[in-house]
Amino acid sequence: MIDTHCHLLPNLDDGPTHLGESVAMARIAASEGINTIIATPHHKNSHFNNPKANILEEVCALNDRLEIEGIKVTVIPGQEVFLYRDMIRDHEHGHLLEINQNSGYIYVELPSGAIPRETDTLLFELQVHGLTPIITQPERNKTFYQHPNLLYEWIRNGTLAQVSTQSLVGKYGKKVKKFSAEILDAGLAHLIGSDAKQQSESAFCMKEAHQLIKKQHSERTLNILNENASALIDGQMLEVEQPKRFKKRKLFDLF
């Protein structure tokens, strides 16, 4: 299995505080059947600043340590970038990190409570620049929940999205779990990732999420998500189904 979203690198963001904790997390991941992890430290949000060079250095050090420890997990470099106006400039200057360095895909983080007014323009500019933005965890965004067709429009125009396994299995509550399922059913999620940050037995939820997707959605959906994870790392085109519009939510069903 491939975990496409994990805060595994030590002392960079809200993940592990030292290398030993990172190794412990990787050991738990391996026990769950995960053999590849995309490390996605936060960048340019209000708390953390992790440019490309720093991430690549930490990924190299962690992979070396995992090899010494005999842990069969490969860490791939990534970055969860808080959407901001100068992303194109910083990408050209070598500060932003595409998934696996040159895949053409870049993770984009949005505020959990709102969506900035210029988001539409910035997502379009990234695509013009040759990058495919992937919105992380849209199911936890209150504005998307209230206005899910905003996500539909962006997916329809070339942006992709990634849902958290923790959301799918209910770690963030019933409404987020339900919305995650709705996003999958509407063809608005193309990847799943754990968003794991701690060395906990329940941090990854990958097996549980895989079983749930196969049971509640379809084996085909699960296969597409797995194939997309491989395509992401290889810089290949992801399979994107025709997205579906949402029905308008009832007032009492809002966050």
C-alpha cells in the first residue's frame, strides 16, 4: 500500500519531534502493509515553513535510517503547501516541492473554516504553470461542506483532491465521515492518505479505510485510488472520473 499523505519527517511540523519517533511510525506503517509513504510536511501556513531543500535532506536521512533498521518502507518527498499568492515565483526559485520532486503534482492546503477569495485564480495559475494542484482533505473544510459544488467546479476544471483515511473511518466525526463518502461517490476524490502525525496503532487507518471503500463503494473505486497513488509518484496521469454535482444541503444539515 501507498500512503500518499503523512507527516512523518522529524522536527519539521506537527509530526514526530525526533528521528526515533519517525522510525517508530514507519514500523507501524509497515505492520499495516504500507510499503511507501509520501512525506508531506506543512509549508507556508501560519506555523511552519519547510522549503524543498530541507525536506529532501530529511527524507534522505530517514530512508537511510529505515534501511539500517530493516524497515521495508520507502519515503517519498512531498510538501503540503498552504495556498498563497507567490507560489509560482517560489516554485521557479526552487522552494516548492512537487510530489517526488518532478511529478507535476503539488499538494495544496486550504484554511479549514473558509476559502480565500483568490483561490480560483491561484489554482488556475498553477495549472497554467504546468502544475496540477491537489487539494488535501476538502472533507474537513466547512465551506466545501456547505457549498460542495465549489469543489465540483474546481475538479471539473482540472484540480484534484485527496481525502484522509481518518476522515473516511470516522475519526473526525459522523458529518465528516459522511461527507468523505459523498465526495468519493461524486468522483471528487482521486487519492487517499492517512495524514498520520503520531506513532499510534490507529494513526494510519489504511487497512480499515480500504475495507470500508471496498464494502461501501466498490472494489473498482479502491483499485482506482491505489492505481492513482502509484501514478502520482511516477508522474503519470491519474484516472479521473466524470465528477457529479451535489444536491443543495438542507439548512439543518450544515456544520
